[in-house]
Amino acid sequence: MAPALKALALGSSLILLAACAGPRLAAHKGAGVKPVAAVPRPQPTPEPAYPQSRPVDEARPVKVRSRSLRYNRATQETVFYGGVTTTQDSTVILSKELRSRDQGRSARADGGVLMTDSVRRFSILTGEADYTDLLREAFLSEGVHLVSVDPYGNSITVTGQSGDFSAVSRSARVDGGVTVLRGPLRASAASAFVYDGGAQLRLQKDVRVAMGFNRLQGEEALFDDKNHSLDLEGDVRLRVIPSQLRSAAAAPWSLSPTAQEGQ
């Protein structure tokens, strides 16, 4: 056969082979094997951008409104009574009575005290509060009920008998028969320390924690929402369900709906 005819025959054979093989390859591709899913990498918690961290504006005056006022020249004490409303920056304090000393640098509010801050997103209900540093620091007594929203939007409720609070650092200490509620988390202890509005919570002495069916017990516990960690110390005892722990691994404060349904 002439070289030209041989080349033509070879080209025709290749075209026919491609035409026959093409449908098979296309069909195989249509039924193809699914690609292996990429293993997700753990993502760090982003730095929060929240207004609660704004420092108290010291240039703003303390404002007091009440029905009556009494000033004692001998003691240099001013007493406001009859539905007192005290405002400093974004903090509002409601009380039955307010006794102001040292030209307003310290004061005592009693008769039932409610302190709220819409910017820093917290509220405190207590029987009596002794304020210092122009209402930025307070010692709380006769019962404490604190509710705070942390930088990540999680609400925490802490109750006890007494404690103290700092509006600048958004930290608080609560003592005496402490209970903590945060989503499905329930805890009790002798003392609780709340940092950064609730992003960190430290419990001390006879700590008992429940998250769903899981039970944790120790002498001290530290919950760190930013670093997704939980540390227990001192005679630690656990009763856990591994599947629930895996569901909660990314956020120790809460359990997923699936884990809660399986309780």
C-alpha cells in the first residue's frame, strides 16, 4: 500500500477509535467518583468588635433626679430619696435612696437597686450598693442578680449573696451560694468571677457543672469562650457522653440542638 494510503487509513482508525471511546469516557465521567471532601481546618475565634469595651467617658457628669433632697452641712452628705435615677455616661441606676459623699465621688444606693447599661449590655439587681470612683466601682450586698452579654453575644446570668462590680473592666465577683446559667449550662459554686462581660468565667469551691446529661465536678473551673476551653482542677469528677462533647467542642458554653435532642 502506498504511504499516502497507509497514513489515511491510520488517521481514519484513530478517528473511529475516538468516536467509539468518547461515549464510554463521557458516561464514566457522568457516573464519576465524588471528590474527597477537604478536611475542615479549625478557625480561630475572631477578635470581637463590640461597644462594651468603650471606656467610661469621665468627661460626662453624674446626673441625679429624685423627688426630694436633704443636705447635712455637718456631715457634708447629700441624701436623694423618693424614686432616685442616677446617670453616668450610659449607666443608669434606679434606687429608693441615694446618699452621696465626697462631692459625689462615693455614694450608697439602697432600698432595692437596679443598675443597667445599654452600651455595655449588662444589668445588676441588688439590695444595696456602695459606689466609689464616680459610680464606676461598686460593692453589692443583700442579694445579687447579674445578667451580662459577652463580646460574642452570649448571655450569662450569675446570682449570689454579695459581690463587687467594675464598670470599666466589665468584671464582677459574686459570693455566697452562686448559681450560673448560660444556655444549657448550669453551674453552682461558692464564688464566681466574671471577666470581660462574661467571655471568661471562673468558679471556685465545690464547683458543679451540668451541660445536658454531662456532669463535671471540681474545686475550680475556668470557662474561656475566646479560646474555646474549659479547665477543671481539684478532685475532678466527670460523667460525660462523648457524642455531646464532640458537638460542644467548638463552643464549651453550649450544646448543639442534635446533642440536646439526644438527651
